[in-house]
Amino acid sequence: MILDKLSIINFKNICEEQLHLSRGINCFVGDNGAGKTNILDAVHYLSMARSMHTITDLQSVRHGEDGFIIDGRFVRDDQRAEQIVCGYTRRSGKTLKRNGKEYDKLSDHVGGIPIVVVSPGDTALISDSAEERRRYINRFISQTDRGYLNALIRYNNTLQERNKLLKSSPSEEMLLIYDAMLAQAAETIFARRSETIAAMQPLVEQYYAELAEERESIAMEYRSELQSASLQELLLQSRQRDFVNEFTSVGVHRDDILFSIGDYPLRKFGSQGQQKSFLIALKLAEYTLLAKCGEEKPMLLLDDLFDKLDMRRVAHLLHLVGGEMFGQIFITDCNKHRLERTLGEAGAEYKLFTISDGKAVTL
Ligand SMILES: Nc1ncnc2c1ncn2[C@@H]1O[C@H](COP(=O)(O)OP(=O)(O)OP(=O)(O)O)[C@@H](O)[C@H]1O
Ligand SMILES: [Mg+2]
């Protein structure tokens, strides 16, 4: 999938902009606060119908304006054209149109324009709680598997109901019904998470080795209570405890993914550059799996390319993403000369946009 033309009106600090993009690498350079990440975020809106940051749609409207419009003309890998328009106004909220037709549900759009983002904010995946890692894996699997998303919604709704029930004095029968419903949804979630993480593991290790010239080795491992027994058994075992605590203390809502470097936790023992390299390897593995199971090559967004990485690792990264498997790429950096030099050394073809105060100049 290639984004051919991007038009933006009143989105963050961008007043009005039209960009004709390259099918290969697109670079956005400019000072801090110029609007480089905002352009990537506009691209993210077209794919996911929301910002890549945890902000509301209203916060993305240019100060003092009533709404924003992001309009993208795409070319699919089979050369068919596709137009996606995402608009938001204070009065009518958000709308998303594909080829002029409005979606009934925004979630129907997710997965149609696959995207993978590497950004400085990803460090939360390593430093924050397990919830952050579950959110990541949920988002990733949901992009390609509607059944997973439905199981997740069912699981969360049932979990809420069961917790409510535990606060009253529930009958044995009622609890058994909820336990069965929960266990059924958990089975799908557990199976898909196990498969996905097992498929990611070798790819993450391989990409990391290429980035780091095999200086150190890393690993990732899925951890779930369901690895020891079925959820129905676990719920029975923990029933007394759940009554006392008034919440459900076992289940896939407590899953985690362990990241390690040379057998030690990455969070505690990985340097900033090693952590960043791990996150890139993780995202490239995600890209590879998305490309394999979908019809379209995803777009790859690399925000703040040099953030915490040394020149050698950036060069390896550019070499990797310049390969056959990758499609259109968006890169931001604040140092034009550094970026041009590194891309030049990698022999990559690219289009450069200089961003200043929310405006782009093609050079
Ligand atoms: N709703 C908004 N209306 C107007 N301006 C906004 C809005 N939201 C953010 N901005 C402005 O956008 C700018 C930040 O843009 P962006 O994050 O894209 O910068 P950047 O070029 O990526 O910078 P850096 O190199 O620091 O990452 C800031 O000046 C900020 O004030
Ligand atoms: Mg930025």
C-alpha cells in the first residue's frame, strides 16, 4: 500500500498542506516542534482512525479552528486507487470515508491500511506495566483477526460482569455460567497470543542480531497463567480468594510478555540504545508478520530515526528496511545533514521534505 498524495487541513500546527509522496523513502526534516511527527500522525489517522498518541481528536484540531480534514490517495499493491478521508468537527465528531462512502463503524476500517510505527514513546512497552504490553499485542493481532477482537470484547465484558457479581453474594450457578463464558473467550485469546508470540520470537532475535551485529542476544517470552491449566480450572481453584478480594484474580487479563537481554530483564539491564534496538526489532517482526498475512505491504513510520541509536545501528536499520520486503517508509529527523549522509551511504533513494512551522518545502 502506497500513500501517493496527502492533504491536511487544520491538523495540529498544520494549516493547509498537500504532499506528493515517494513510493520509497520519505524524509521529513526540521527543527524541534516544526511539525514532523504531526505529519506522521496524520498518516496514522488514515490507517487507524485515531492519533498515535494518547490524545483526543479535539486535541488534534488546530488551535482556534473548528475541525480537521486528512485526505489520502492510496495506491494498492494491485495498482487500484483508494481514497480515505478522515474528518473531525467539534459539532459532528469524527467521520471516515473510503472512496466517498462513510463507514458505519470506524472499527471496520482497521486493518485495511496496514501500518507499523516506531516512535520514541515505544519505550513505555519496556518500562511500563504488563498492561502496556497486552495493549500492544491486542492491537497487533486485532489488525488482522476480527475474531480475536470479538473474543477480547466478550472477555472484557464478562470479566466486568463477574467482578460485579463477586461484590454481591452470587449463587454457585451464576458463577459457573460466567466462568464458562470467560474460559471460552480466553481460549481464543490465549491461542492467538501464543501463536503470534511464537511466530515473532525468531524474527525479533534475527532482526536484533542484524541491528546489533550480534554483540548481544535478546529474547521474548509469553507468560500466561493458562500455560499451566485451563481457565475454568484456575477459576475454580481461586474462587475463595476471588470472593474475599471481590475481583477475578486469574485469567488472560494478567498475561505478560517478558523481554530479556543476555538472560536478564531488558528493563533493568538494557542500555537505552539496546532497548531502542529491541523495540525496532519487535516492530520489524510485526511488519513481517503483517505483510505475510495481509494483502498489502504495510507503511512503515520511523519517528525520530536517530533517537538513542548510534550511526552503525541506523545504517543497519536503513539497510534492512531498504530490502525487497518493505514498502513505503516515512522517516523524521531533526538533522538534515546527518540523515542525508546516512541515506547516501546506504545507497537509498528518497524524497526529502523540509518542515518549518507546520509547512513543507520540497527540495
Ligand atoms: N492542536 C494544535 N494546534 C496547534 N498547534 C499544535 C497543536 N497540537 C500540537 N501543536 C504544535 O505542534 C508542534 C509539535 O509538532 P511535532 O510534534 O510534529 O514536532 P516535531 O517536528 O516532531 O518536533 P521534534 O523534533 O521535537 O520531535 C508544537 O509546536 C505544538 O505546539
Ligand atoms: Mg517529533
